[in-house]
Amino acid sequence: MEEFFVALFLSIIAGLSTSIGSVITLFFKNPSKKFFSLIMGFSAGVMILISFVELLQKGIDSSNFLLGHIFFFGGMAIMFLIDVTISHQYEFEEPSLGINTKNSGSRSKKTSLLVTIGIFIHNFPEGMATFISALQSIELGLLLTFAIALHNIPEGIAVAVPVYTTTKSRTKAFTWSFLSGVSEPIGAIIVGLILYPFINNFILGAMLAIVGGFMIYISLDELLPASQALNSQHLPILGIFIGMVVMAVSISLL
């Protein structure tokens, strides 16, 4: 049971890192868009490398080349279905939602609600991903926790900005941001209660390949476009490069 609780603890850390984003928004006014462009590119680089080098490979090793890729693409398909059903966008991708626009209060309330719900649902598979990876090995779980936590910081900002703009309440902005990340440990608990008693090498490898699909979809469909929206120059690719190098070094050391 020790590995179960360690995996759950890591998913809690990854999920509640959305709160860091709200703290940045509330106490560090106007954080640099270039900084977040670099961070999101970095997070994408981390996720892309770990997905292809570790997660997909685990799926192949536990079954075979074809089946491992079927699980991998299945993970991408699951994220696609979630994305087209419940979508969300970052506050900085919709500048018209600023405080000086007409009906900005009601629009900000609607934005904050939709973004919070969207992020809450999107974070379910990320919680499952962290949990399953930690079951494979603590080192892999730590690497994925690091990647997802970086990814969740801008999501916390996306929730906190419209709430604070509307209410001027730091408490409400922090609470909404906190709640948006709670779905990750919930997802970890659900997959743990359902799959944990039946875990074997094949199921674990299949789930890791699916998780790899999750991570690639999030990186290519969400992180990179958001990073480019913040800075269309060279920061996104620089962030990807640095993220891949850091993750490669981390894997080699672990």
C-alpha cells in the first residue's frame, strides 16, 4: 500500500500546483508573457520526450510494437474526445475579456466558470497519468509530476484572472484555482480503486502507453499553441529544447 499512497501524493502535488498560478496572479502583478511562453514550451518539451522515451516504450515492452502504439493512439483519441466535448481556453488568448470592455463583469464570470469546469475535466486523465506512472516507478512518477505541475501553473492563472477581475477577492480567486486542480487526485483515486487490485505488467504497460498519448495530445494541442500565443518568436521552441534536455539529463541520472 505504500506505493499506492506515494502515487496518490504525487498526483495531489501535480493537481494542486494550479494554486501556484493563482498566487503568481494575485501577488505578482502582470507576470511576463515571455516567461510563461518559455515555461509552457519547457513543459511541452518535458512531456514530449518522456512520452516517447519512457511511456510509449513501456507499453511496447509489456506487449509488442503494434499493441503498444494502439494504446498510445488510444490515449490521444480519449483526450481528443474530452477536448471537443469540454473545451477551455486561457485568459490571455481572449484579450477582449479585459476589465474595460462592455459587460466585462458578466463575461468574466462566464469565462471563469467555463474555464474552471474545462480545466477540472481535463485534469482527470492527468491525475490518472501521474498515479499510474508512479506505480511503475517513483522516479517516473516524479518526472511526470514535475511536467504536469509546470503545465498546471498557467491553468491556475487562467482560472484566477477572471475571478479576481470580477470579484476583487483574492480568497475566491485562490479557491476557484484550487478547485480546478482537485480533479487530479480524484482521478488518481478512481483509477487506483478500480485498477490497483488488478495491476500486472501488461495492464501497467498499456496504461503508461495511454498516458503517453495523453501527454502528447496536451503538448501539441494545448501547450504549444498557448506558448506561441504568448510569444510567436523563438521562445516556444527554446522552451521545448531546454525541457527536452533537462528531462533527458534527469532520466539518465535517475
